[in-house]
Amino acid sequence: MQAEIVTIGTELLLGEIIDTNSAWIAQQLTTIGLNLYYTTTVGDNLARVSDVLRQALQRSDVVITTGGLGPTVDDVTREAVARATDREIALDEDLVEEIACYFARRGYTMTDNNRKQATLPRGATVIHNPVGTAPAFFVEHEGHVLISLPGVPHEMKHLMEAEVLPFLRGRFGLRGIIKSRVLRTCGIGESAIDARIGDLMQLTNPTVGTAAHPGQTDVRITVKADSLAEADALVAPVEAALRERIGEYVFGVDHDVMGDVLAALLAERGLRLAVAETVTTGEIAQWLSRAPRGAEAFAGGTVLPGADALQTSLGVEPELIARYGYPCQEVADAAAEAVRRGHGADLGLAVIGPADPAAPDAPPVFFALALEGRVLHAQSRQGRTGVSGRGWLMHLALDLVRRHVLGLPIE
């Protein structure tokens, strides 16, 4: 059994609206154990939508569409479904009355173009929509099921939960679930992880896969089972094997984010961290201050635009900068200790780098973690720009703190 999602709307292709419907529907399908193999987005063009739906019906048992059920000329989903399944379009007078009553309850008069929403492919089964004007519907075609839902998220979600999921369970006798467990790692790249866990990535149930993000790599375990207990039992030994091989790089699971995890880790140990940062432009401080336990763990932060600010804001000696240059490890060490003392914190973290870390021949970015009486270093790294580049540096910096607190080797 496999499903496919087709989202319909030119605004999605233009990037004017981000498709959140597909992600939400995909999550719901896991709760009934229905595999999702394809997701397609197509604009408001009758011929192209019809072609996409024909192809989807050839390869997928269940096709779910969202969008294109409104009253305007460019809402073509009904006509496309009819064309793809060799049906005519017919007006349902009962639906006309239902839509008119929906408007009347809200003090409006239905306009004539809303009658279009009461047209359906002949033989379609109506899915009544109590939270909007667009009735949904499904058709069965050569053993496949095509379900068309509104694109408005709150309407789609209501119908999916109240009508579609129960229907699919009953229609196809679905009893299982699909469960995922995600191990979130940092300080190790996707290729390095692949080299350590390649054999586990050949498993079929559970399956293991990786996904790279700015500064971190996710390792996802996905299992299909008849019950949650069975799924947990299948995931557990695979997770244990993964942790044995890459455990020191795992900072969290599922929806954890580094800032939240580190803030909780520090708070549990009664530690407070202060931060001095240049190339990360204050984003580390934002991560920590917004964490659920950030108020307990974050002592304060200083954003430094360059060498002059190190002197004026933190009191780093000009002679030190003159002697070693900027940026350098010695200056990062001094900044880490200065920000620790300045905020009365247990730990001081400094991320010090050039104004343009991606410029040709730019010096690297330096990391330092000051404790009382000593300073720890992470390996300096060539800087990067943009959201991805800052995310990479931020994870490396906070991973230095995490490793120290947990007593892990510092690379």
C-alpha cells in the first residue's frame, strides 16, 4: 500500500505560499501505517493537473489532493479529477443548498460563482465540510482511491482527522503505524556518519537514513509495525547500535534543538554560561536566551563587531591584539575569560573571527571556553557566511560546551 500527495496551486510554484499541507498530511499517514512515496506540486492548469493525477493513479493506491476546490475560474481540481478518471462533471443541488446555508449562518448571501463548489465528478462521494464552503470528495477508480481536500489548512486538517483517516483505515484494513526516531548529531559530517553506520543503512524494517542540516546531521530510524509497542521494540536495538558507534556526537533526539538541549544541560548542573561572539552576530545568545531553561543557564552575551570592540566592551588588552593579531586563538581565549568574569558566569564562550569569514585568504574562526583557571579550545575552522555558515559555527561552538559538561573528548 502506498500513497501520494498532490498539492495544487500556482502560488505554491511561485513561492508565494509555503506548502505546509504536505508535511502535515505525511505525518498523519504515518499514524495509520500508510507509506508515502511521492509528493507533487502542480499549478492551476487543467491539462497539467489532469496529467499529474493520471500518473499518480497509475502508481499509488491512494492519492490525496489539496487545493483548487474554490469558486474561481482557476480552481480546476474537480474538472481535473473528472478528466483523469474519465467522468463527467455534475451539479449537486443538495450541495448548493448546503453551501448557501453556510453563508446564511454567517450573515452573507452566496454569490453565483459558489455554485461551482457544488459540482463534482459524477459518482464521487461527498465529504461534507462543516468548517468551510468547499465540499471535499473522493472517487474510486480502477481499485485506486483519489481524495480531494481543500487547500485551506484548517479545513484540510479537520476533514483529514474527522473523515479521511477513519475512511482509509476501514477501506484498506490499515492497522499498523509508521514511527520515526531521529538522533540529532553535530561535530560530524554526513559522509563520516555514513562510513560508520553504512551496514545499518541497508536494513529494511527499520530503515536508517541521514539528512544534513546547517551544523548538524540527523540520523532517522523509521519502522513500520502493527502497534506502538512493537515499533518501539524494533527501534530500540537499532538505536542502541547507532549510539554505540556515534553516541558522542548525538546531542538530542526527535525535535530537540541544540540551544534548548545545552541550556537544560547547564541548568541541571547549576552552571551559567556567558557568550562573546563576532561572526555569529549574537545568534548563539538568542538560541540560549529563548530556550525553555535559558533564564537559568544563560548569564549574558556580548556581540563584538571587531577588534576595537574587544578592547572597549571586554577590556581585552590592546597589546595582546598587537602581539598576536586579530583574529587568533590567544585573543579568543582572552575574550572568553573576559566575558565569563564580566557576567559573573561559570563558563565563558568566545567565537571570534574575521569580518568576512568567506573572503579569499580570510583567517579562520577561533573557539574558546573559559573555566575558572583554564581555557579549552575547539579546533579553529574556516568561516562561512549566510544562515548555513552561521549554523555550522554555532553548533561547533555550543558542542564545545556540551562536550566539556559531559566529559567527552574535545576535538
